[in-house]
Amino acid sequence: MKKYILIAALVLAGCGKKKQEEAPAPAPVAAGSGSAVATTPPPAPPPTPAAVDVPTEQDFEEQAKNDIDDKNVAKKLDALEGDLAQ
């Protein structure tokens, strides 16, 4: 009978230790004045797209004034229409 009591006492003592081990540990408290809140750093902003220089009609205006005159306007227009038709 003493063996059963001893075994029961050991089983009960072992069960108590498991409950203590399963308990979650308290969260660490940050030291300081309490005015600052611990946060993760903000995510990095997305990269800005690279500036692309898209040609506009103003970019070609000076070249067109030099290349096109009253004598060759019909020829240049026909060439342009041919390029667009392809």
C-alpha cells in the first residue's frame, strides 16, 4: 500500500511541474521613461519610376522647319503617308 501512495504522490508531483512549464512566459517590459512606444520600423517606400524622356512634337519642330519648305512639302507628306500605311 505504501508503494501505491508513493507512486500517486510522484505522479501528482510530476503533473504539477508540467502545468508550470506550459504557462506562457510574461512579455518583456522595455525599460525607459515610458514615453516611447516600441514599434517596428516602417516599410521602405516603393522605388520611384525612372523619368523617361518621351519625344513630343516640340522636340522635332525646329528640325521640321529646317527640313520642310514650300518646294518639298508634297514629297515629304507622301513619304510620311507611305510610312504610316505600312
